[in-house]
Amino acid sequence: MGTLSEISKHIIAGDASSVPSLTQQAVSEGLPARDILQEGLLSGMAVIGEKFKSHEIFLPDVLMAARAMQAGMDELRPLLITEDVPSLGKVVLGTVRGDLHDIGKNLVSIMLKGAGFEVIDLGNDVSPESFVDTALENEAPVVAMSALLTTTMPVMGEVTDLIRQRGLEEKLKTIVGGAPLSDDAARQMGANAYAYDAASAVDRIRELISSE
Amino acid sequence: MRPQLRFLENSLIEKIVGEARVILKELGVTLHNDRVLSMLSDHGARVDKGTKQVYFTDSVIDLALSTVPNSFKLYDVLGKETHDFSSGKVHFTPGSAAMNGLEFESGKARPPVTDDYVSYVKLVNQLENIASQSTALIPSDVHQEMADSYRLYLSLLFGEKPTVTGAFTIAGFDVMRDLQLAVRGGVDELKKKPLTVFSCCPTAPLKWSDVTSQNAIDCAQLSIPVELISMPLSGFVAPVTLVGSLVQHTAETLSGVVILQLANPGTPVLYGGSPAIFDVRYETTPMGAIETMMVDCAYAEIGRHLGMPTQAYIGLSDAKLLDAQAGLESSMGATLAALTGINNVSGPGMLDFESCFSLEKLVVDNEICGMTLRMLEGIQPKEDFPSLPRFEELLSEKHLLISEHTRRYLREEHYFPGKTIDRAQRSRWLEEGGLTLCERANQEVRRMEKAYEPSRLEDTAKQELRNRMESEAHRLGMDRLPETSLV
């Protein structure tokens, strides 16, 4: 338990340099990878999430913690596969076709990885077909789309249409975000969820995956 | 560079002070206190005891100006320094002596009781941008002869910050003196570490009552700091022009400086006031009027020119509720006061011509004060030059959110207001209840009520405070203090 709480403590401190060696130490102590993930890495991130929501810490602190979490995950990933620990979930992420604004999308990517999700980041100017095909190829249950422009926002509707046309509504959920979006806009274009910021995107995606 | 505002050229300040001296010499002031009249007479002022008129001389004014301190400090109940009234340092304190408190639930103004006052003290104790308490409410559930000292008693018992206050009667001062001695332990300790600032108010035009002038010299004897609160009303009991009102304010305030310095040279003074224009449509004295604020800032410039730290009742509002008018008047006043460098800014929490206090408004004003104090820090380079490495980092990392530079300076460069100030996306705001400013402020009031921790003042001192207040209550025919039911 000592090493796991140390991992958690260093995650909270955003100390990416110590987390990998502490993770190795936990492995060498014979602790199961699942426990190292849940009780070390993720439990630290859970504290970070709460502190962020209560404004005790700010976004840079969250991102530092996420970076430390990533460093730990790099050590742990091979073991998670060996021990057959399922990933929290895969998310296909991108800024929609015609839109080159990726600052918000990149923030979502960091936050998702920090929360333990596997992210397939398609970058910007992503076509509807590319979103759907990539999700199918990687067995990702969620497509997350970002747009900054009102003119590119309708592309999100094209993605949800494509999912319906291919009969994938049960298998593939969508979430949208970006400055021109709102709950209403998301509903109108047939998206399953809307997130107003990167932190809430993590919560909504967690809900989408757990509701499967 | 610190941002600074000025309304008056030095030549105009000198002209105004010169005119005020002429008023004091030729017309004098009416002063209804024989002891003070004798003291002034002993120092060469011409006194007509029949008409109670005193005519000042240049030499007595110059003598006072030569002994008045250009700065002083305040200390909390634990003896820790909290205020440095020097060189344009700005501190905020709540507005004072409201006859009503605004009930959040009903939106009605009603006379406050002990419970309301204690809630107020608990709140002030936790508001980081409000540097001191003031005796902001007049409790209605005690004998009115002890309403002044009872406020101070509750402040010293439940709060730790120093207190801006004032006595309503001559006898009231004695109790308030004893309460301070109970906290400090003795006269020398109190003189060394002042715990309060007493407001002493001349009456417009050019008058001093028996009570206020006696309060002034009583404070002086103990070196208790005094803020002089001259209140010319432009167009009514003062000239309609702002310059004319400033001449009157200067004359009245200088007369107070003379009284205090002759009574005890070196008595700390805040060159203060609560002037207002007179609104001839409503027959009211708007504290939120821009001209009122301009006079405040201008007399503070005069006070600083004369070598004294300054005070003003500014940053309050005439609105009856915590509405947009309350916000605009309060923030305009706080900003102007800070840019002028007024040392003690009295106003937060106050509505309705200084007659109604709102806890929710105090929470909102605390944020106004926080933003204003940040503004005073100005714009200064912090490892910004050379710029090239920072921009290379930005282009390579695509953001600077976790840059060392960001993490080092984020909390210094950006002021983060509490939850009262809405900066959420609309969806998040809706998700969190879609609350109005007043509702969010009320949530903070309730949160802080629960989070309050008792004052760390020693129990023996608390008991001495109780003994003194109870004895005063018994003298006035009260069996017990309402406060005891709260402990």
C-alpha cells in the first residue's frame, strides 16, 4: 500500500520524473498491474479531479498530473496487456473537416489520457468517414468531435448521420464540444453528449462508456 | 509603474488650502465643548465663549501640521500588524453604522440584532480583501445607550481584524476604551499597537458638537487613531461647486487636525470624509454619484499633500438591493479610490445612503476589492525579456499551460475571484443551478458561516470583555447580553 500511495502522492504533485520509477518499484514488489493503475495512478487523478472542480487547483496542475499519469502508464501498459486488464476505453478524437482549430481538442486529449483513456487523435480537418472508419478499426466505442466555427459545426451532424446510415448507433457513441456548441445544438445534430470543457468531456465520456 | 489618478493640480490644492485657512481664521468654527475651546484658546486661537466660536491662526494650524504623523500602523486583536497607512497603500473596510440589514430571503431592510452582527463579524474574519472590521450595523436588541460599545464588543470577541468604529456618546467612549484595554492588557500596549480607528465627525457647515470634539480629544489622550469625517453636501450645506465643497471639507478637516494635535501631538490621523452632492430632485445624499466620488478622491489628494494618510467613504451604493446599480457604483468607487491611493477605503457591504448593510453585497464587494488590489499591482515584466525563448517554447509545445513560467507567475499575474463571480461557460452555469449573483453570494455567506473558526484571542481577555460589557448592560437595566445565548 505504501508504494501505491506514494505513486498517488506524486501524481497529485505532478511529478512526472518520479512516477515511472515508483511504478517500476510497485511492479517489482509484485503488486498486480490492475491495483497499480486503480489505487496508484487513477486514485491520484481522482483527487486532482476533485480539487480542480472545487477550484483548489487550476488547469496547469491538472495537466502536470496528467503528464505524470502518462509517464506511469508508459511503464505499466505492457503489464496491463499481459495481465489482460481491460483499458478504460478508447476514444477517437478530432477536429472536424474544414476546421483547423485544435487547441481545445488537444486539451481534451491530454485530459482523457490523464484519466486513463486510450486516445486515437486524428488531428484536425477530419472527414466523417475517417472518424467512423477509425473507430470501427480500433473497436473504439466513442467518437469525440471538436469545432470552433459555426460553418464547420454541421460536419458533426454528418458524422452522426453516417453512424445512423451504417446502423452503428448502439455500438458507436458521439460527443461534441467547442465554442459554438451547446446542449441544444448537440441534441439537434443527433450527438449522444455535449461537453462544455475538457474536464467535463472526461466525465461525459466516462458516462457514455459505462452506459454501454 | 503603479497606476495613479489625479484630479487636482498642485497649484489648485494650494489655492484650496489657502482659502480654507482664510475661512478658519475669518469665520472660524462653532465648537460646543468648553474644554476643547479652552485648549484652543491656550494655544493662541481666538475664542468667543459666548457664541462658542473659535478663530484659528496660521501658527496653530502650522503647529498641528508639523506634529501630525505621515503614517501609522494597525494591529489585530492578536497583536499582528495588519495595516500600514503609508505611501498610497490601500486597505478596504466595510461601510459603517447601518441602521438596517438587508434580509436575503425577503429582500426587506430591517433593524439588525445581535445574531446579524455576529454573522457579519464571522464573514469579515474570512474575507481576504477586507482588511479590517468596521462596526457596520447598529444592533437594535440592546439599550441604545450601549449600542456603540456593544458593536465593538462583538467585533473584538468574535473577530480578529482591527476595527473602524466610533462612539455615539461621551460615556460610550469610556466603555469602548476599556474594551480595547481588555484586549491589549494596558494603556502602553494599546498606544504601541493601535487596535481601532475612531471616526470623529464635524457637522456641516463648520461645526463641532460637544460629543464628537470630546471623543476626538479622548482618543488623542490614548493615541487612538482618528479618522476625521467631514461631510459637506454640495449645493445644500456646502457650495454647489466641487472646488467650493473641497474648501469647506479642508477647513473642517484641518480644524479637526488642530484639535487632535493640540490634545496630544503625534496622534495618528486619517484625513478622511464622507462628503456627497445633494440631489435636489430627491433630497438625498447620493454616495454613488460620480461627483461625490470625485470630491472624495480630490480631498484625499489634499490630505496627502498636507502629509497625512487618507480615508474615504467610497465604494458604496445607493441601491436598495444587490442589483446592477449596486455593482456599478461600488466598483466605480473602489477603482477610483484605489487609483487615488486612498489608504482606508470604507464602503464594502453598504447600500441605501450608508443606511443598509448586506452580507451578500459584502461578499461581492470583497471580489471588487480583490480585482482593484490586483489592478494596483500594475503591469511589470516578470522574466518576459528576452521574449524569444518563451515564444519558441509556445510554438514547439503549442501551448504554455504547463510552462514553468506560467506556473511560476499564474497566481501572481491573474487574480482568481471566488465562486460569486461567474466565469463559467453557459452550460456549466446552467448545470450548477443557473444561479444569480445574489444567490451565489448567499451560498458563500452560508458557507463561511459554517467555516468560521472562533477568534484566537485568549480566553482571559474574552472574559474581561464580557465582564465589562455585562457591567454596562446591568447599569442600563439589562439582565443579560443577547450575545450570551450565542455562546
